[in-house]
Amino acid sequence: MTYEIVRFYQGDHPQEVIATGLSLEDAKAHCNDPETSSRTATGAEAVARTEEHGPWFDGFRAEATDTEPCDECGAEIPADAPDMVNDAHDPSCSLYPTAGE
């Protein structure tokens, strides 16, 4: 799974995807940098962004993957893992994780 960095703004300014294809470790490292939030950033570029757009911060999320329906439950699941046990399946599906696994 890969992750993307999203810049979130307060108010009406739309979100911006600013990086893609990152590992979880790299995404966390980016977001832990003080320069990735208007509350803690001191660099000229970040200060100018805050002055122009108001409060903002960088967050991360898993990148979207192609999906296909499960043959058993019909839930949309990652196309690269159609037969893997994961919580994308309907709880009634045999491929949904059960307690104790």
C-alpha cells in the first residue's frame, strides 16, 4: 500500500495532493516535520502560504487502488488482492477477517 500527502486548508480552499507513492514511514515523517503545519512552520514559503490561505496542515491517506467486486459478497475490494482476507469484504463473506485471526 502506498500513501499520498494531502494539504488541508481551513475554509473554502480545496485540498491539494502534494506527494504520492510514499511508504507509511515516509508519509509519517513528512507530517511530523514542523514545516507541514501553519501552527508550527517558520519558513518563508510556509508563512506566505498561511498569509495567503489561512490555517493549513499536511496529512496523509492511503492512495486509492483499483477495485473489483468480490465473487462471494459483491463488495468492492482491491483488484490486486481479490482472494485475500481483509475488512473490505462484507462481514458475511468468508474472506472477511474474524475475531481471533
